[in-house]
Amino acid sequence: MYDFEIYVGKNTCSDRGLGLSGDIVLALTETLPEKQHFKVFADSWFSSIPLAIGLKERGIEFCGTIRADRMAKCPLKTEAELKKSGRGSCDWRVETTNNVALVCWFDRKRINFVSTYASVEPMATCRRYSASEKKFIDVPRPYIVEKYNKHMEGMDLADMLIELYHINLRLPLTVVNGWLLHRRHTVQRGKTSKMSLLQFQANIAASLLLAGKSGSQKKRGRPSSEMLTRTPAAKRTVCGAPVMDVRFDGFEHFADMVEKKGRCKAAKDLWDFYGPIQGI
């Protein structure tokens, strides 16, 4: 996701005369250069004919599903009429002044589309399962439906990834974006990313839980007499390696090296303290 607007009601964005849903689209597309033929896809909550025209005036093409009550009473076939013609049937009209196409297509029900660059032709086919025939069949599909399904997959995929490991914080979108960027950058470096979304999210949780704690509990100085008489543990507990963010967080995980006989200061302190006691 490249941009977003946090919904706060009627004041989510400034009034541009297209209603809340249309105003949000115009606000989010303000960063796009004009007259570069960018293509914007949206679902029926955002789409309207005035929005398609407003974007076209800025040189931005539009395609989306649209609600029947936003189609300006365009005389298209009803769902009953399309159903009689069979699955894959369609009807369309084109408003020639602004070149806005309205298309209705019948799959399991009637679906309405609006676009300023795509219409019915060229027709293609898609695979659908027929319950009556109990097999997959080829169904005619207009060009506008093909383009909409192809380019709305990104939003559907984002929604699915956000819901996979949902948490009750406003973080899932950030986590998914970070994971997708991690995968992209790994591929750009000529490698293959093997980290799953679950592992990526778990690493973030581990880093947040341990942030700032690695060096805060460390005691400086020589061991006390209590430490010398303490009974050692019967069995050593092996801990897993910390995540990379914790390993390199700068909280003194490594000994402090000094220029003296090639030894580190921590090792020299232990040598000076334990050596005379054990007669070394």
C-alpha cells in the first residue's frame, strides 16, 4: 500500500464536491502526476460517474464496479433479462462526451462496471464451475471485467494478509507492508526470501519486547563473594539466538576490547580476580 487516509468521519478529507467516497479518491491521487495516463481501480463504495470524469480531466484513467443507483438511470438490461440470456451475457452504453463506459455483466448475478478507458471489446472467456453440469465451463467475459479483476487482486491480497494473523492494534497494515518490502529487497539482492509472514511478525514482537532491556540489567564490576559461594545450576539451559534486531541494538552484547596484551578488559578482570584464588 502506497498511501492511505485514516477515516475520521465527514472530516476525513476536504470537500471536493463528490461526496466522502469520491473525495477520498481525489485526495489519494493528488500525488500522481497529471496527464501521465495512470489507471486507478476502485470498488463500488468509491466509484461514481462524476469521479471517473473528474479523474479523466486530470489525465488519470478510471475503472471500477459501481452501484446501480449511481449509474444516472442508464437504460441497461435488468438482472432478469441478463439471466435469460445465460451466464456471461452483458449490456453496455458509452457516454460520448467524456467517453465513460457503463457495462453490466451477468455471472452468478448482475455486476455493474464504469470506466474511462475499457469497455466490452475485446471479449474473452473465463473458467467458471457449473453446478448444473458439474464441471468447469468457459464463460464470456468483457474486457473491462478482465482488467478490473486483474488489478484489484492487490487490494484483495492485502486484505487477506492483514487478516491472517490479526492483532487488536493498528499495526497489521504496517507489518504486511514491511514484510512485502523485505521480500522485494531480498529478491533485488539476488536472493530468495524464506521468511514467512508469521515469522516476520514474531520477530517484530520479540524485538519490541526486548528493546532497551538487553543492557539495562547488566551489573558492572567484579563478582561479589555471594556469587563465588552460589551453587551452580545442575544443568545448563541453552537459549536460542536472539533476533537480528536485538543482536545489533547496541546494548553491549560484546566485550569491551582494549589495547593490552590482546585481551579484552572483561577477560582481564576475571583473570585478575579468579586467578589468585585458584592458584593459577
